[in-house]
Amino acid sequence: MKKEGVAVGIIGFGTVGAGAAKILLNQGDIIRKKAGFEIVLKKIADLDISRDRGVKIPRGILTTDVSTIIDDPGIDIVVELIGGIHPAKEFMLRSIKNKKHVVTANKALLATEGNEIFSEAERHGVKIGIEASVAGGIPIIKVLREGLVANNIIAVYGIINGTSNYILTKMTDEKVEFSDALKEAQMLGYAETDPTFDIEGIDSAHKLAIISSLAYGIPLSYNRVYREGITKITAQDIEFASELGYKIKLLAVAKVSQPPYPSKKGDTGSGEIEMKVHPTMIPNEYLISRVDGVFNAVYIEGDAVGSTLYYGRGAGDMPTGSAVVADIVDIGKGIVGHESEAINRPSLSAVSSPLTIKEMEEIESIYYFRFSAIDKPGVLSKISGILGNYNISIASVIQKGRRIGGSVPLVVLTHMVKKERDVINAIREIDNLPVVSDKTLFIRVEEGHA
């Protein structure tokens, strides 16, 4: 028997929970006209139900008892928006066991515990909506699940953390150091008091694990994502990058090494994928290099569609709330019997792939090196000699601020290096030279995409 509407309970009444509630309550008529059915917000559970969130909630909806949502047979969809691993995981698993569909924005939980959660959802015959977990209001999950379903995905490049992007934009535009840009981001509310998840690339790595699983059919593999933050980037590096024609962004990258896909009918295909988050130098002329401030962007290259770019706000109450409601509508269509929606495809845990994850020391890249060298004759020849021994070819050199007898930055941009292992070994040897006064910083360079 078809249902006339869908009942929803929200667990977590923070920024995103308030945004989702505001959309459901204030834009119910629009949603009903577009979706073809009514969505009823039945309950909102939170530990604090007295603080004003800027949205008027009808009497009887707010509660401090999460069980009134999870155990209510009249609620069809549970929306988990408390964040973190525990007790969010337990709430989701209880809801799934009670045959309730779940919508979540919890990228940390999905990236680390998602294989178990999706497996349980499949076992109990319920759906998990995850659009809000990556890139806020940008419908990137739907793009991968539906819009690009006819494509083998060649590469994904994402600026998917607004805090880090704001900091790097501030450093670029105003030539300030990292610590000053971070303080301003915190003052404006773009960065948390403890910004570790953002500035160390953890948040981006969580999101990349989800994107990679959808794009390449691999299990959720957060622990295999290489991660490097932006704390070592200086205003000087940004200035040198600009002189070389690049911008520095915290980039999340998933891409395949050849041969990634079947070469003939009946061949299952093979290959490796790279999954990494790190500061990256991107040519100024690439569109993704122009994504500034708190905005996000995801570039996807498919073998049929070619290059595509998706841009928008990656966080905030209304953009992320919009993604939450989109998932509610998608799942709701199946509940009311309107149509078989794409969210009913096999869960992430059910897909498989011949691709394996490439070790970081095996990747191929162009590199930017900033050496701290004593300003004396013969230094460049010593450094270039070691680089040459490891098959690292120099494309260009910048040296400024001569101080005879003192340390000066020596910047080197390489040609393509076949193995990062050679870079690590060369830097280790160079840093032991008496003429090098500090540890060498290197930044990977992406060219040919975005």
C-alpha cells in the first residue's frame, strides 16, 4: 500500500540540524510540489533544546530522548546530524535494525565505520543517504551515483575543506603567514577552536574516502588515504609558487594509473588508484585554482564525458541542510512508491573493483623544493648532483636574497619524477649536507588536469 507522506526524525539540532529543520518547515509547500508527497518533521532530539537556533519549531517536536525517534514505528527516516563516531554509530545501527532509513552528514563516521554501516543497511533492506557528507550543497554524491554512471572515472580533484581554502586564499591575497590567517578564520567562525581536522587534512581525507569508494567501487578506505596538512606552507612558498605560475591549494586527489579499465570485452581490467590529500601547486590558468575563500569545488574526469567541474558552498546550515533534504526526498520516493530511485543501487559495501591502492612512494609527480642553503659557491651543483643521482631533473631554479655566509631559500621545480621514493631518498641525502641549514620542504605539482 502506498503511503501519502514520509515522517522524519532528526537527531542533532546543531548548525546542520537547524538548517535541515528550517528547510523542511519553511519550504514544505515547494518540496511537496516538486517531490509529489509530503514530508512531516515529527521529532528533533538534542541534549540542549532550550537554545535558540533561529528557527521556530512547533510545540511537541523537540525532545531530549533519542529513543522517541529511533523506536517510533511511525518515523520512516532518521536523520543523524550529531557528528563524531560515538554515539552516532550506535544510533545509526539501532535505527537500521528497526528498519528505518538513515540520512547523515557524518563523513568521519562513514569514512571510518561505513563498511559495517552499509553492510547492516543492506542486510536489513534500508537505504543510507550520504549527500550531505561531502562538499555541503554541491550534489557530488548524486553526480557520481547517477550523472556519471556511464563513465569510468579517470580522476577526481577536490578542494573540499573550506577552512583550509580560506586560510590559503588569505595567505595568497594578503601575503600573511599561516598563523595570522588561521586566527582570522577562527575569529570569523570558519575554523574551530581546535582546527586540527581541517588544517591537517583529516576532514578532506574522510570526504575523499567516500568519493573514491563511489568513483572506483572500492571499500571505504580512510586509513589508506595519504594525508598531509597545510601548516608548513609559508607566505614565501606562496610567493615563489606565484612567480612560477601556480597557486597552492589543499587538494584531495583520487586518480587511476594505467591500465585502469578493461581493454577488451571479457577482460576484468586492472590497475592502481592514488588516494591522497596534500598541499598542491596548480597552474594559475586551471579553473580549480580560482576557487577561493570558503568555497569548495570538485573536478571529475570521465572517459565518456571528459572534464566536469562542480562548485559551491561546502558547509553551512542551509547548503548542507539542502543536501540532507535532497536525500530525504530521494529515499521518500521509494517509500511512497513513486519510482525506483538511484539511491537504491547496491550499497558501497557491496561493490567491488579490480583496482588496488597505490603506495605513496610509488607515485609519479612534478615537485617544488625549497632548500635552506648557505649562500656560497658550489651549493647548487652539490644539490643538483644528488638530484641527478636519483634521476630527478631540474626544470627551473629561483634564488633570491643573497646573504654571503648566511642561509637563503633555493627553490627548484623539477620535471616529472617517476617515483616519490627517489624524492624522499634525495632529500634525506641533501638535508645531511653541511651547506643545508634546515629541512627541505617539498610540494607536489599537478598538471594535465583541472
